[in-house]
Amino acid sequence: MRTTPPNPLTIRRRWRRIASAVTATTALLLTGLTTAAQAQAADTSSSKVTWTRSCALPRHPGEMACNALRVTGGRTAFQQQHGITARAAEASSPSGYGPTDLRNAYGLTSAAANNGSGRTIAIVDAYDDPNAESDLAAYRSHYGLPACTTANGCFKKVSQTGSTTALPTADSGWAGEISLDLDMASAICPNCHITLVEAKSASMANLGTAVNEAVSLGAKYVSNSYGGGESSSDATYDSTYFNHPGVAITVSAGDAGYGAEYPAASKYVTAVGGTSLSTSSTTRGWTESVWRTSSTEGTGSGCSAYDAKPAWQTDTGCAKRMIADVSAVADPATGVSVYDTYGADGQGWATYGGTSASAPIIASVYALAGTPSTGSYPATFPYANTSALNDVTSGSNGSCATSYFCTARTGYDGPTGLGTPEGLGAFTG
């Protein structure tokens, strides 16, 4: 089937926003001359956190970028809470939130201990991470999680065609993304099996083929931590790659602040926004707000230009698909611990953020909640169970004409959707 290719100008305008606040080195990303953006800065309490993009920005129509951000300096919220001061020690010890923190924050402590056995979460990413299994083993061993290996049947790595031997070319940036995704799935659902499906490139066609392969292999929960510009081809991508009833498919909302991305805009997926997560003296013990660092860094949100509005979305300001549906931690300044050893950036322990963290967290919550019923669309589940979510009511991710598109409020809003998990009630059919 012939489709209209994405408009290169639309994609360039979307991603140019990221480069506008940084040095000329970042601008080289748009011409493919470098693969790492200059670090952005965020204030947390009385310190400054810096980070860099894990993957290069899109350079061609139909190309996706991963939404992982690796912390490079400063003190994260975790370090401040635990009195950690030396960034130099990061490679040898965790410096972000671990499994216990995340499960506690989202009311999942007992669920993670008792649920997930026999269920498979699929992680879809581009290119190969040669150290994926060994890095996953190091993360799980450190936190006392059960082993998840090829040998015991818990872990499987395949190409987009299902091959276990003919894998894509390795890529250090996407390897960091892969480690982040595998570690978050492990943190939330330690008893789940994990299938890593590696696309041969970062094109939507290849990543979409990998999604189809994940479903054909039996995964009922598929996490996608990437995004790019919308296009008139999106409706075709929807029907070709993402229309899988009975499967919970999560997608990152993006890291460039206010503005819609695809495939988060697909009406068949759960679009996942990002928050800043910190401990507090509240009954919950945690507090969250919209993640925004600057005009070019923060969770994505917005009204799709192409995708039809699903029946379960009832907000009235957007006639088409609205992003996001739900959210979870994504701010690098309140980031998560990840173990990654592949490539120049893979030095062991690191702290990561971005909506690449929130998408696998939500996919794993779906896995804990149980197998979706045949024919169901799990993106509808939170809309029927809003009381089982933490409503995020403060913060914004940019400026917009319709306030809830970019500003948190009571009830539904674009940046955080209906809120963050408080147990499993919002993720069951």
C-alpha cells in the first residue's frame, strides 16, 4: 500500500525545538555529524543535574529517536536523599531510584511479589545491545531480583524477524535505551519474562515490524520508548503495526516538551507522559509534578494532527487523539538507576530519565495487573478506573492555547494524562 511520506519540514521543526537552547554542537545532530546532544541542566533542591541524549535525533522522514536521557553530572534527588555527593562513584554504585523506590511510589510492593509469573513483557528497540543479557543480570543481582536468563527461559533476544542469531548492527546509544527498558521491566515486574525485539534500524517500518514480531511471539505487554514527527502515514502505521486487541502497547510521549509525537499519537496505544518524582511527608510518601526542565526539555503532550480520537477519550478541547493517557517518573533529576556496559557511554551504573523510563514502567504495571481480555484495548482501562491513579495537578511542559494540553489540572490533562499508578486497579479490564 502506498502512503504519503512524512513531511521532512514537520519533523525538522518538531526536533529543532530541542536544539534551540543548546550550543552549536547539538545542531550538528540534525545533519548526522554527532550522536550526543549537549547536556541540559535541571535544578533539584540546591544542585544542578546535567544529562545527554542517548540516541541521535531523527535525520530522515519516518525515522524515530529513542527517548532515553543519561545523567552526566550534578546530584539527583536520590543522591540528595541518601547523602551521596561523589558523582565519580556513580559507575560502581547506583545513584537513582531502584525497584523498591519505584514499587513503593506506585503502590506495587505486594503486587510485584505475587504477580507476573508466566507473563511476558516485550521490549521493542532499534539495533543490537551485545551486553543486554549480562547487564540485565548485573542489575537484577544487585537488587536481589530473580535471575532472568536465556538458560532459564526468562530472557529472550531476537531480531525483528524472530532470529536469535541474525541480529542487527550494535549501537551504543540504543544500547543505553535497551538497558533502561530491561531494568525498568525488571524493577516493576521481577517475575515476568522479558523478550527483547531488536529492529534493524530506527525507521518506523522496522520498529513496527518488531512490534508485530513481539505480538506473534506471544507478548501481551509491549513497550516502545521512541518517537518522531507525525505524518499523514500514521493511520496506515496504526492499522499495520499497532492494532493488536488483547495486547497492552505502551509508547513514550516524548522528551521535547509540549508537542505531539508518533507513535504515542496512535489510537491503539497507551501514551505515557513523564513526571518529576520526589519523596514527601504526605500519606503517600511521594509527590509528583509535570516533568519540565526548559522550553525544549520535558514530557511530550498535545493534540494529534492526524490520528482520530478514540471513543474512550472524552476531553473536549482536542477533536483528534490527545496525548498522554497516563504517566510515570521521567525527569532525569529524579531519575532511575540503570546498569549498562556497552560502548563509550556504558561504564556500569548510570542514572537515566526521559519518557523512555515511564513507558516500560507502565507496560510492566499492565503485566502485573493480568492478561487483557481477548478483543480488548488496554488503553481504555485507565479511563474506566480513574480512582486508582495518583492525579498529578501541578506543573506544565510548555505554552499552549488550550491550557490542559500543556498544564496539569485536576482530572485529565495532556502532560500526565489521568495520572500515575496507585496499585493495579486502573490497568485491569
